[in-house]
Amino acid sequence: MTGLKPGRRNLITDVDGIKVGNAVDRRAWSGTTVVVPDERAVAAAEVRGGAPGTRDINALDPSCRIDAIDAIVLSGGSMFGIDAAAGVTNVLAALGRGYKINTAVVPIVPAAIFFDLINGGDKSWGEDPPYRRLGAEAARALGHDFPLGNVGAGLGAKAGRLKGGLGSASLVSPDGIQVGALVAVNAWGETVMPGTRHFWAWPYEQAGEFGGLGAPKLTGELDLEMPRPPLPPSPAANTTIAIVATNVTLDKGEARRMALMADDGLARSIRPVHTPFDGDTVFALSTGRMPLDDLVMLTLVGHMAADCLARAVARGVYHAETLGRFPGWKSLG
């Protein structure tokens, strides 16, 4: 289909029924991002990294009873960051949002985290990590507009040798299909082609959204050697975590297919990806505002999601500012 264009904001919130909240701890150089649908929504997940850190992923399997979620959390902080989901859960429960069992209300809040504990900042929090507080702050700061780069879960992120960050992008079809992506890029691999300032995702760029450099002008063979990060790799020390969303009505199996197809966006924008050192995880979310006609339509949704996610990765790194020993993309000569 021709005529696919970014939505008005070029953010995941171009999908009807989606809001995003961010919170950061500038002392710890870490943060949390939450996506909250206006109403409980169908979700699924695809995990391909070799060292994932997640919460309630199994509940999203099509064979499990839970048929909708109340929020999805992305956070830095490694396993400490899982507490961010508890903060979100508490805020939503106080609002009466969640899975109702008799008189009890239990918000369903899946989450994924990445390791930013050695990326800089003061992590000497002792027995009081900040993530439950950050989750609650993010859940109280929901809106449609938000900045990219060193924001929310992207604050402490890195991308290979560069500063990573929070990225987002959207596509809308002429007949009203809406797809958006949100990603926290903390990858072991590189997002920029070696010896250039061009992102691996350059073919998918829309309207100069990450520099507008166009196609790379290569004078010789591209160096395809595996990049070496500035520090020795450590188990679970990286990870790119993402959410793709659509207004098309999907069941859990169809949402899982969307997540699986969207995951190819990481392969288009990060090299290498899904390594033993990454916990790469992609969630898919359906707000159910538009009926699904057939499997061709589902294929288009997955195709749009993969392109959105590739662009979101590049946008997150493009907007990230230098922090500590990781230079921002805009500082490259």
C-alpha cells in the first residue's frame, strides 16, 4: 500500500487510545517509561535477546487466561528496575483500573528492563532503589507529547559506542490504520554504519527525522567486522526494549505475530542484535479501535511496525545527548 506517512506527532501516541509517561533520576542517570492505554488492551510479546529481564511475560502467551493489560513498563536499572512496574501498578489500582476479581482490582502491568548500572551516575542507593517511585511518577505524568533521547528509560542508555536513548515513530495508512513504536535503545551492537554518520536505518527515514543524510556515499567496501564496544561485554549488560502499538483489533495470537514481525525493525537498525549479552524484548499492543479485515491487513500492520521500530531506534540515538563517556550522535564529526 502506498501513502503510509508518519502521524501528526510521529510518536507512538499517534495510535488512538495511547498515552506515555516518563520519569528520571538524574543522580542515578536512569529512568522509566510507561505506556498506558485509555482502556484495557490486548498485548503480546516477543523475546529474542539472550539475557532478558521481564515481568509477566508468560501471562501474555495466547494460551494463558489474561486477555488484556493495563500498562507496559520499560525501565533501566536491571532487576532493580522491575520495581517500576510495582509503582505503576499502585497508581492504577488507586484509580480502580485493572483485572476485576469480585471486589478486588489487580492491574496487569508487564515490564522489561535493561542493564544501565555501569553506564554512569550514582547507583549507591542501598536498600532504597528509586524505581518504584519512578514508576509511580511516570504513571502520573501521562500525555500524548514527550521528548526523545535522554528521557525516561533512555536517560542512562547507550548504543554501542554512542549514547542511546528513548525513540519513537509512527505510520498511518490512508484508510486509517495506525501503528507506532516506542523503544529504549541500550544495545550492545551499533546503530551507525562504521566510518560514517549514517544510521543503519537510513532507508526508512521519513522527512529528515534523524538527520536527513540520505544514502551513504561509500568510496570502498563497507567494514562489516563485528563492532567492539568500549568495555568488555558483560552478561545482561545491554538490551533494547520496545513497544509497538496499533488501533487495529487483534487477539493475543495476532498481537504476537505483530511483535514478531516488528522485531525485524531491530535487525534493520542495530548490528549485531539479539546477542547473548542483550535481553531484547518487543511488546505489541492493540487498542481495538478498527476491525481487522483479514490476514493481509495483519501483514500490513506487522510491516508498518517493523519500519516504525527501525526508525524509532535511529530517532532515539539521534536525539540523545552526550552523557558521561558515551558521546551523542550529534557530536560525531
